[in-house]
Amino acid sequence: MTPNEEKLIRKLNDKISHSIKLTLFETEHEKNTEFIFFCEKLSQLVPYIQFVKADGDPQSAPMIGIGNGIRYQAIPTGTELEPFLDALASNDSSAINIPELLQKSLCGIEIPAVLKIYVAPQCKFCPEMVRQLIPLPEVNRNIKLIIIDCTQFPELMQQYKIQSVPTLFLDDHFRWTGSINLEELIGLMKDRDPALLGAVSLEMILKEGNAARLAQMMLDENKIFPGFYDVLTNDKWSVRLGAMVVMEEITDRRPELASQAIKPLWERFFEVSDQAKGDILYIFGEIGKSQALSKLESVLSGEFGREVKEAAEEALQKIKKIRNTSG
């Protein structure tokens, strides 16, 4: 943090009037210590800012959370700093810098949306796009905004084949580079196909306790959303648990729809942890369809751990019981 950046941060003391809480989502990433140092320095320069630590995804990069909807996967420096401070100041204010007509349209967004914007400290165009996006989560809690610094996390830049900044993604499906039309973006968030929701958006629904809502969305579409399979096989048990509740709801109400999950889950089976394997086999047993029998039998005859085989045996017996009962 340069002296000029410290001076800019201190000016925030004149813009806020009460305590602002930041959440540092810690992970095992090598940059976690740098995030801690930045948050500590920030709270020293602006006493109104208090930060708390929370567990983030161990396999992801750390993030700084502002309010309910803004996440910085970045240590804001250079041109990134002022929009970050604007976000903090707006969190202390009831004023929202969006035309009233667009605010009404924003309030009509019912499907959760995750916006990811990739920026860099030297980019002169990035701050404008970030400033356009920061108010959106304040208007509608269904919107989450993640600001990612490509220079701090070049692996993400390579993963998503980002050639220039700013680059914006909506649910990892829609992509803009350079500039956006806010009205068009809001319209797309409002009218997009829910089947295109990515894993992050689906996880957000579950984390907010809306498993029944997600199940109903897929029942209404008569389709298991492709991104949902990534949630069902997530490394974190808490995420998988929420997804399994959704699958149980779908299985109870429409078994033929639930059976769509057998093939995609089996394609992921050999790539996931033993715990996730056991959950997949449990789902097969709950679905109770005969097309899962050969897969369960191959697990029992294959080289798998004891717990995985036990899960396969339980699922196999459940399917046989269902068949006998229906027969």
C-alpha cells in the first residue's frame, strides 16, 4: 500500500458515519496472508471499518465481502482502489446511483444472478464498469457481484481465456469485454433461461435456504439444470447436502425427471472424492430406477473403498426393494 493510497483511504473517514463490517473469507491460498494484512491496515486507517474472518472455499482464492452481495477477489490497488472505497461508502448510505426506471426493472429479477468482473490495477476502463455494477446487489439481493484481479490471480485469467480487461461474465455463460449497457444487462438478468444458471448461482440459492425453490424451478422446466450436477458433486459436504435435499424433492414428486441425473452423475463418478461417490450412489438408490443397477454392481465388483461399496450395496438393496414392492 503506497502513501498516496493510504491518503485516499483516510478520506473515507469523512464519508461514513457508522461502523461498516467487512468479511474476509479465508482460504488455503498462498495470498491469504496478504488479504489479512490489507484488511488490518484498512481498519487501522478507517476505524469505522471492522473486519471479521470467515471460512471460504479452501480450494479458491480469498475474498473480501462488502454487505451481502459484493465480493472482492482482489486486494484493491491502483485504479481498483477508488471503486472499492466507493462501495464501502455506498454501504453506509441509502442513496443508490441508478435511475428509478432501472431500479424497478432490477427489483423484478427473481432468478439469482452472479456477475464476475475481471479487472487489473493499471486498467483505466475497469473503474467505470465496476462503479456501474456495484449498486446492483444493493437493489436486489438476488444479485452477487465478484470483482477479480487478473494480475493477482493469473490462473483465473488463463482458465477463462481472458485477453483484456474489463471482462464481465453473467453466470459463466454471457460475456462482455470493454463496456456494458446497463439496461441490456438488467434485461438479460431478468429474462434469461434459468436452465443456464451456473453452479455458483445454484449454490447461492441453497445457501440462502431455498432448496424447495430450486427444486420447483427444475420441476417447472422439467429439466435438471446442467450446472446442478457440479453442485451435487461439490467437494464440500454442506453444498452437496443442500443439493441432495433438492434431488429428494424432485424424486418424490417426479421420479422420471430425477432419473435424468443418473447418466451425468455416473460420468462424474470416477473423478470425485469417495464421500461424493457415496452420495451419488445414495441418490441412485433414492431414484430407484433399474438403469442404475449395472452401475452399482460394477462398483461392488470394482476396486473401491469399503465405504463406497457399502453405499453401493445399500443403494442396490433399496432399488431391488422398490422393484419388488411395485411388482
